Amino acid sequence: MVQPVFINRISAFLPHDAVDNDSMEGRLGLVGARPSRARKLVLRSNGIQSRHYVIDPASGEPSMTNAQVSAEAIRGLAGNGFELDQLDCLVASSSSPDQVMPNHAVMVHGELGNPPCEVVSTAGICLCGMSALKYAWLSVASGESQNAVACGSEVASVLMQAKNFNAEYESRVDELETHPEIAFEKDFLRWMLSDGAGAVLLQQQANTKGLSLRIDWLDIYSFADQMPACMYAGADMVDGQLKGWSRYSADERSRHSVMAIKQNVKLLNDNIVKYTVEQALQRIMSKRTLHADEIDLFLPHYSSEFFRDRLAVGLRNADLPIPQERWFTNLTSKGNTGAASIFIMLEELLNGGRLRSGQRLLCYVPESGRFSSAFMHLTVVGDEA
């Protein structure tokens, strides 16, 4: 029997002080000793004003691993009658884990040091945070676990440091005489992504004091049957197909920046709303009761303010025209934290005292990896006092 599940605590961790737009390139480094010609254009479009990096401002080196960032967020869940030694199920996700093997979640478990429990990692890009949350939710709803923690985290800055691109830059000296920058599909992401982690505690009963978020439903769809890869790392696009890192020699991986995160910007712009909003909602609204006037807050994850008005059009086309005055996002102040983004938004709302009992929240997380989408409906329950 499926039983109600409640998000009772939310925690977020953002490393070091916020980095403003003028300080970004100093922290990430210059590729080929040249300032990026794309940086100002990208920042003007995405609207992000500050973000966080694990890169230490004094040493220029990463001060924390992804697993450590995740563990810091999860430790923030302890208290109010819950301690980590009581944890039944840990689900951790990231598109930027510290290693290929072992999986990210067991590394987080090792950092936490809590007693043995079920540990699961979900893979993907932005959407893997939602898939982690869905696994944790279903584990508690089915009665398999008394409680569960879901975590999403990103440490993108380490992948965005200039040293990861210099070999490619130096190998293309002749070409760069006329085009003095790394490929835009790689460079523009250096100014889009940031670091952070968020975690939620799920339990079978709501908080006895304060507010909880009841998970009503969480739907996830992939459109990979219709769309090619758009965002990828550890691969290159060759003749319209992804060629994985293991097919390259170590020297080729370096010269072609194979491990760098890449994105087909035109494919993204032309299709992200059509598939992850309109087509996803068409499927969801055929089985869920969903009306715009019944949604008190809409929490969209998007990578850039560039997509805000396009998203509004997509909602109208899907017959769900939620007015923008009922939207909440902290993209401009917290940056694009990928798999952690929805947790970091929910943390600011719940812990910032901005929610009221009875409110209904609709969360939206897409990813352009091969075009996938998640929508989650939450109801605020409990006593504001």
C-alpha cells in the first residue's frame, strides 16, 4: 500500500563566498592566456549575477570534492528528532561526480560515515536530482524505508578550469589564428554552470511542529526516442553520433577536450520547451488534474533567463498559463547548480519562511542531455508557527 510521504527537512550547501561576474574568469582561468570573447555575451543573456565554486580563491585549487559538498548538505538535515545514524536509504546524484567508479552515492556515504544503509546513485544531468528524489520517495511510500535522504550536487567548476582546455587550444594553433577561442559549445558553458548541493529528508509522517511538503506526484519523461544527444561530456559528436571517451587515446582525449561538457546550443534553443514543457505536460495532464489557478508557486529550473519568456509561452501552449508573478527561482543569485537546483530552491522557500499551509507547488526540471523532463506536485502542510 502506498502511503503519504513528506519532505520534513531541507538543507543546502554552497561553497566559499559568492563569485560575481567580474571575478569568474579569474577564478576559472584564461584559456590560451586570452579572455573569453563569449563571456559577456553569455552572462548578459543568462542573467546570473553570482554563483559559488569549490575553487579556493587563494590557492586556485579545489578545496572540496563533490562527495564532500554533498555530505555537507546532508549533515544539515540532522536535528529535530532525526540523526544520520537512523538513515534507512541514501540516494545521491550528480552530473559531475569525482570519479567514474565507484558510484557517487557510496562516496558520499563514506564521507558521512553513518552506519550501513541502502545507498543508490542516479545518473544523468539536471534531471538526476529528481530521479534521486523519486527513488527516495517510492522507497518510503512503499514502506521499504522508514526514512530516506535524496541529494543533488554539482562541482562543475573543476571541469571548467582553463587547464582542462589548454591542450586543445595549443593543438589548434593554426586555426586559432583566425578563430581565437575554444569552440563556443564548450566555452559558453564555462559561464553557465556552478557548484552546490541540496538535500531533503523524507519521512512517513509530517513534522509535528512547523511545515512539511507532501509529495503528491512526480512524473519523469525521456524523449530520447525522438531527439539526439544535445549536452554531453566524456564524448564527442562524430557524424551525428556520440563517440565515447574510451574510444579515444589519452592524447586524443586531451587534444579534443573530450572530457569537457559540451552543448549544441541551437538544438537546445529550438527544442527544449517543445519537448520538456509542452509534450511532457500533454502526457501529464492526460492523467493528472492540473489547473494554473490552483498552483500557488511554480518552481522552474532553467539554465538562463533567456528561456523565461519561452517557458511562459510553452506553459500557455500546454494550457497551463501560470503567471510569472507566481514563479520562484534563485538562478540569478545562486547560479545554475544543475541536479542540486530544485533542492536549493525548495530550501530557500521552506527555511526562509516563505511558505504557508495549503499552498500547492509545481516543480519543473528539464535536461537537454537527450531531452528529458520532470514535473513534481507538492502540498504544504502543517503549522507556520
